[in-house]
Amino acid sequence: MDITKDETPGVLKAAWLIALVTIASKLMGFVRDMVVANYYGATMVSDAYFYALQIPSLAIIILGGVGGPFHSAAVAVFSKIIGKESQENLNKLYNTFLTTTFIIFAILALLGFFFADKIMGLIISAGSPELVTLATQHFKLMSPIILIGGIIGIFYGLLVSHKEYILPNLSPMILSLVVIVAISLVNNDKSGLALALATTVGAICQLLIQFPKLRQIGYRIRPNFNIINNPQFKNIIELLFPAILSSTMGQITIYIDMFFASNLQEGAWTSVVFANRIFQFPVGILVTAFLVPLFPLFSKLVGDGNYNDIKSYFNKGVGVLFFAAIPIIIMILTLAKEGVSLVFERGAFNSDAVIMVTEALCFLSFSILPYVFRDSITRVYYAFNDSKTPFIIAMSSIALKAVLNYILILKLNMGIAGITLSTTFVTLFNAVFLGLLIKNKIRLDFTALFKNFAKMIVAGTITFTACYLTANWFNAIELPKYIFELTKIFFIGIICVSLYSTLNLVFRMDYAQDLYKRITLKNVK
């Protein structure tokens, strides 16, 4: 049976559905960031919040989020046994995973609370005492999020394994909504503590909203300590532990960034965070939309020994991500300042903050291509139950990150731009070595993928030149500020998408032709 033909329409349908849900969630997150920027700007208070948020974010977004180790481990194991094991056995495995995760993360949350001052003092060692003290207060309020992280990752993994894609991607809206309402009601939060507390309450709500659907599927919470002679739980741990270490090692590069940012001007770290949020809006939608439905399929195909379809799906997935990523880079490079100003420049967020975020975002944009490749190929490793290789590569990138930051920030005085440019180099390093070492698992067809990529690059170069010249011409037009920004973004966006798509069709780039055929056939029907 040709699995590719059977599964492709379902994967594409799921990808579109997830994209729409993720867009809604990301838009709510964007509104949250706009409200935070309006009330707190790029100041010591916002820096303290974002410094303190980094470890809770590690738990709920990096470790427990969609695509994180807990989600990935649950999908990799449960996708292979759902339909083959009874619901009772699935429940036992679920509860063993849940019980051990709860105990470990509860201990970590308590340690975070009681040693908050030491942790913040270490991370912000180059910052002022006032900044460290304020960040410590924020971190204590947000330490319960550490407990939530792993648990919510298990819930996400189970839902995705049962092809319930909407809730895991929609539920982060709850956290954003709680934050928006809370700081809008408080209205005069000079310390940012109301923001920190609202973030914790939002995370709790994000967790609780998963329960009804899990109960409907058939999962019940009954503490279980069956960890001895349990082969399926052993499979989870063998995948999970190196993946956690890999994600944590990757997060250490963020802490290195935080250390160097504390040497820069006030608001530097806030600017890097906002640049990353803008970056994650389109890129997160793309990666989530394609990889969430593909990952369980990768795991199933590995279990069935169907390697040819893995190659086909990988090339299609990464090819489409590359195809969509290039115009995003072009629009960031030509429209970043107008976009940042339009979204954030109001209230306490002034023109100086706009410049800082724009600078960080432009250098970060170059990491989009290696980012989507790295995240895609990592799922192939996980499907083969190999999280050790990504961990080793992540480990080796830590020293590279520190050296690059030292050279770019302290020696070349690139400031905020040095932080995000070093991130781009490290992401590229990870992507290259993951691509080289995958041959130990499976020989992917990189030749066909990169032939198409070369056509995209040529089309992208021509498109960038046209957009850059048009943007310079547009700057001579005098219009009211927001009308000018909206008009310029709309006008150049249309040129970018239409010219880039047309050129790829002219160059007979496979993924553009496939997309065109699907759209035209749908319209004919």
C-alpha cells in the first residue's frame, strides 16, 4: 500500500487546520506583547520580567510546548501503540509518565522558589542590584510554571497522538488572554509583579483546559509508579532524558545571551525578546503547522520500516518550509522598522526601542532557514528514538555561542545585533551537523531538496532587489505615520509574494508547481 498517497491529503488538511489555529493563538500572543510593550516599554521593569520568565518559559514552552521533549516523547511512543494496546494499558503508561514528571518538576519548582535570588544573581551577574532584586521577585511568582511545563507537554503529546490538533495549539491563547486582562485592569503596575502573577495564573488555566478532552478520550489520573520492567516507559525515558538535556543545553545559550545583554543598555534584553517574538510569529506557525501532523507519521513509518515515505515526506515538508521562509526573510529585511513601529510604538515603547528591536530582528531573520531545517530533521531523529545526537550537537554549540557573543558584542561592539547574529550562526551550525549525521539512521534525498532550494534562492535574490528598491522609492512619499507604515507594508508585501511565487513557477520549482496545481484543481472542482 502506498502510504504517501493515502496520508498526504490528511497531512495537508491537518497542516492548514493547525496553521489557522496557530495563527489565532499567535495573534493573541502578539496582542499580549503589544499590551506589555505599551505599559512597560523597554525598561528595567520589562527586562526584570523577561529575565525571570526565561526559566518558566524553558519549562512550559521549550520542554512542555508543542515540539518539546515531553510532547515529542509522548508522540513517539504512544503513536506506535495506540490501537495495539488496550485503553487500560495506555492509561497505566500515561499515569506512570505523569506521576514521575509531577514529582520531579514539583521539586524543581520548589528549588526555583527558594533559590530565586541565587539563580537570578547568576543569570544577571553583570546587571545592577536593583535589576537582580526585581527579577528575583518576578521569578518567585512564576516558579509554579516550572511544575506545569512537563505535565502540559504530556497532555499535548497524547492529544496529538489521537489526532486532536486544535487544543494543544489553541490553549496558549488562554495565558495571553489572562495577561492582557490582568495588566489592563491593574493599569498602574510600576514593579511588573502583576504581570508576573498573571503569567502564572494564565499558565494554570492553560493546563486545566486540557483535562476535559483527555477524559473524553479515556484517560484518567491515577498515580502509578510502575517504572520497573516497563519497556514502554523505558522507551519514553530513553528518548526523553537526552531530549531534555538537549533542550536545556540549547537554553544555556539563551542564558549566555542574557549575561551579555546585561552588559548593554537598559532595555537590551527586552528588545531581543520582542525580536524573537516577532520572528516566532510566522516561523512558529509554519513549523507547527507542518511538523505537528508529520511527526506522528514519521514515528509510524519508522515503526513500519517504510523509509522511502519518510524521505518523501521530509523533502516535501522542508521544501515547503523553505519556500515560505524566503519571502518572510525578504519582508523582514525591507519592512522590519515599519512593522515594529506599527505593532509596538505607543505608550512607554518609544522610537529608541523600535530601533533596538529592528536591529535585533534583521540579524535574527537569517536564522529562519537553518531553524526550519534543524527542527524538521530533529523530528526524524526522534522518530528513530534517537535524541542523543541532537543533544551532543546542542552541547557542542554552547562554547560556540559564548565565543561568538564575546567577539561580536565585546570585541566588534555590535551590541544587540551581535546577540541575534550569533544565534543565526549557532542555528546554522546545529542544522549542518544534524544533516550530516542523519545518514547513520537514514539516507535522505538532499540532492533533490537543495536543487529546488537553489531555485528559491535565485527567485528570492531577484525579489529582494525589487522590494529593496521599491522600499527606498516609497520612503520619499509623505503620508501620516501609521498610514505610511500600513501602505508600505501592504504594497511591498504584495510585490514580494507575487513576484517570488511567479519566479518559482517560471523556474519550475517543484513545491511551487505542486501548490499551484492543488489550488487550481480545487478551484476547478
